[in-house]
Amino acid sequence: MSDTPAPRHIPDRLDKPLTSAIFSWEALLVAVAVVIFVVNSFASPYFLDPWSLSDLTFNFTEKGLIALAMALLIISGEIDLSVAAIVALASTMMGMAVQAGAGTPVLVAIGIVVGLGCGAFNGLLVTRLGLPSIVVTIGTMSLFRGIAFIILGDQAYKGYPESFAFFGQGYVWWAFSFELTLFLVAALIYWFVLHRTSFGRRVFAIGNNPVACQFSGVRVDRIKFILFCLTGLMSGVASVLITSRLGSTRPSIAQGYELEAITMVVLGGVSILGGAGSILGVVLAAFIMGLVTFGLGLLNVPGIVMSIFIGLLLIIVIALPIVWRRLREGRFA
Amino acid sequence: MKSLLKYREIWLLAGILVLIGLISTRFPGFADPANLRQVFNDTAILMILALGQMVVILTRSIDLSMASNLCFTGMVVAMLNAAHPAIPIPVLIVIALAVGLVLGAINGLLVWRLNIPSIVVTLGTLTIYRGATFVLSGGAWVNADRMSADFINFQRVAFLGIPVLSWIALLVIALFFLAMTRTAIGRSIYAIGVNPTASVYAGIDVGRTKFVVFCISGMVSGLAGYLWISRYVIASVEVANGYELNIIAACVIGGISIAGGIGSVGGAVLGSLFLGIISNALPVINISPFWQMAISGGAIILAVVLNARGERRQGRIILRKAEAA
């Protein structure tokens, strides 16, 4: 009935000639980052100062930590919109613990465990019941933040211990804040897991074809469950950082972070449809968003106007390669 | 399949009736026709928006920019009204529809011409449109005292005992019902959601239809923009912040499948009503309004779990994969 296709050699890793490296997404991001960096240093005399640059990183480290885990989740073809709500719930729980007199180690543990628990809840709903993650996490987003609102109402928790402030305000070495160091270490770990382990290969494979993976003996549901747990865990970590940095908890904490984290991931070249992306891209995108926000901040541009630039950046960076390819192929419009 | 759809809406309707019954045990006046009319009127804007979101979701897309579009368009009409109070309200409504349409068409063009996933496009325009509102207004508010009396009262005038706002919602519901069940475009929207590849072979222009649905959701957001501003009599950058998720929640509770192709006008209306009843009932039965978010979150999850049972039809997943290949 049909010709048997010749057995095809499938390489473990595709060859990467120099040209493909030059025209890669990451190279485009580096170029964008350099342009923004240069423009910023001309636009403001305060920009090229190690401490300014260190301050800059606070703009993206917390969201960036979430984005790292979110990248894996999106590559596997799922999404988690509840991350900011997890941050809020974890922060609220830490606030309750403070009222009960908990010390710093307990607070950190509570933040991380609550995050992990929320992530596991999402993961169970998606994998056990086979529900679409985008809807499940819209639901849990309201649920988690809703619980924070029930507990706190219009109140706020304060009075975190002084030692707790280190996570969001302390410096590890010179201008390297704890947040930045943690982000860089986490990025390295996520890079290793995604690009150098069989687990990472499976994440890509699941994103490309979950059914084929299932038939190839990959435990699709278990890996997705782990990814949801990781995303929850990172949200818990981010919650510790942001709570420590602000020193107080309101139920509206981290509002809108989910969309910013997803913007980072997509800007970083991760396909929203799953199956493609890299950690390097996400880290670059995090830096770019930090640079844009901080640079515009130095120029006294209000935050809401910055968001226009972030939105435009997202659409333009995604659209540019498409337009360029079509122009080259001469079949635009 | 048709009986299945009917079954789902009847389920939801039954749920709403039970809910009203439960609320009535604690607050007897709730089921009063006058109060229910009030609840409908309070939910009218959400219904209009949910219908716009529904047509987008039916084609396997999503529009996250609706609330920002609403905010921008609302600011445009409010500033127009403040500067030129003489412009009659029907003209302002046409302007609101047109501005909303343009913003929706931008989304639609990016999705249609550049093939960028709608979630990415509208994630971008969500921030852009709200930011543009700030640029347009310079961060200033338009307060009630700068709006003309007509602008504020137009939707409050009672006609046959029902406010104009409710009439507009009823008109929109009727239009959507006719469009979805009696026109070619309505049927194409369902066809694309069920099977995009087969739709192409059936002669449907998938890209252009997606463009059209984004235009529809944009127009609807524009209309809602005027209605929202004149109802809450303040136009600011913060208007309807985060509301896009309420709209999607109404659709999900109404049984509209995020995977496309499944959902109805009745579902979107009932899903909105469900949320509207909860937000109206909480204060009168002495539950803190802070519970509302968690309750609607729980309702969404419950709705998804229940809907997933009906959706798990054989063959569907195979078709979806064939299309991706």
C-alpha cells in the first residue's frame, strides 16, 4: 500500500554550525540586551555603576526564578497561571506563622512547603483527572489567592524577624545579592536538568508528542506532575524572597506576576505550544526585562508605560523572525 | 452531541436554581423577581464580555486583552464626553464599538497574518492597551462630575420596567444566538474549533475566521467599555484590572471547552449569571466579600472536572494529533 520509509538516522544532538548559532534566538536576545544596555548607559549617567546594576537585578530575580520552572512546564505543553497566587498564599501562611512566633528557618520551610503543596495540587488535577492546565490553574489562581483574601481581608501581616530580611535584602558577596546569586545558581541547575539529563530530553519529547512518549515508555503524567511541583516549589521560594524584601504580606502581593513570568518564558524563545526552548534564552529574557524596566525607571518613565515596552518587545521579538523569514522567502502577506 | 450540550446547560441551570434556593433560605428576598432583575442587570456587562470571549475560545484561541481593551475604550469615550458633552450617546456607543473593533482587529491581524499564538499576542496587547490608556489620559481620572448626565443615565433609564443596560445585554445575547446558530460564520467558528484541518478542506478560511472572532471580541469589549464607565462613573487606568480572568472563568463555568468547538450562548450567559449571583448574594447572607474569589475559584475547578467527563469523547485526541502532524 505504501513504500516503507528508509530507516532514518536520528542523531542524539543536532550539529550546530556557526551560522545557526549566529541566527539563533539566543543571539537575537543578546543583541537586544546589548542595544538596551548601550542605550541605557548613554541615557543615564547613573546606569553604569555596579550598585545600580545590582539594584536592577531585583526587578527580575523573583519572577525569573518562577520563569525557570515555568519554562520546563511550558516546554512540556502545560502552563501554570496560578504561580502569583501561590506566592500570595505562601506569603500569607508565613505571615500567620510569624504571628504564632515562628523563627526564620520555620518561615522559609513553610513558604517552600506551601508552594510545593499548591504545585502538587495543580499537578494532581491536571494529571490524575486529565484536565487542561490553563483552565485548572485559572481556577486554582482564584482559589489560592482567594484563601489569602479570606485569611487576611484588608489586613496585612508584618513583624517578620530581622534575620528573615537577609533573603530579599542581603548580599552574598560584593554587589551580588542573595536573590541574584540564588537565581544564577538555580538557572545553572535548570540548565543542567533540561539540557544535559534524560529527564530534560523527556520534557522536550513530551512537549512534541505526548502520545508517542506514552507509547515509548515515558511516564508522561509523572513527569508533568513533577514539573507542576517544581513550579510550585519555585513560587514558594519566590514567595520567601519577596516577603523578605517587602517585610510585609498583603493578599494582593505579587499581583500579575504570572503574566510577567510567562512573558519572560515566551520572550526567551520557549514555544508556547511546547516542545522547544532553552534556559539560556529565559535567563537572557529575564535580564532584558530587568534592563528595560530599570533603564526606563532611571529616565522617570512610569511603570505602566514600561509595560507598553514589555508588551511591544514581546510581540516584536516573536514577530520579527516570522516577518524576516517570509520576506526572505518572498511570500509576505 | 446536541442532546449532550443541552444536558450540560440544564445541569448548570439546575445548579443556579439550587444556589438561589440555598441563598433564599438565609435571605428570603433574594428570589424576588425585582431582586433577580437587579442581579441580571449587575451581570449584564460580564455576560456581554463572556459572549465575546466565547467565540474566541470556540476557535481554540483566547483573548486576554479584553479587560484592557475595555479600559482603553472606556477612557476614550469618557474623555470625549468630558470634552464634548454635546455628542449624543448613540454616537458615543458607535465610537466605542469602533475603537474596540480596531483594538480587536490588531489582535486578529497578528494571529491571522503572522500566525503568532493568540495567548502570546493578547498577553502582549493586554499590557500595551492598558499602558496606552495611561498615555492617553496622562494618568488622570475622569470623574462623575466631568461626565454629562446623559452619559451616566442612559443605561439606567427603565424601559418596560427593565433598565436599558439589561436590554442591551438581551439584544447582544439574541444577536450572538442568531449568529452562532443561524449563520455560516457561526457554524464555521464551531467547525474550526472541532477540527481546523477538516475545516480547511471544507472551504473555511481558518485564519480569516480567527480574525473575525477577534474583531467580535474587540467590539464587544468596546461596548462593555462604555457601559462599565457609565455604570461605575469613573474612568481610570485601573478599570477592570485583572477582569480578563473573570470573563474566562464565566466561560469555563458555562461549559465552554478551552480546547475549542464546544460551548453555547446559553452556557456563557448562565456561567456569567452564576458568578453574578455569588457576588450579589455574599453581602446579603453576611459572608465577607473576601470569600468571593475563593468560591469562584472552587466553582471553576468543579466546572472543569464536571465538563471534562462530557468532553472525553473517543476519537477527539486522534484528530487533534493528526492535525499537528
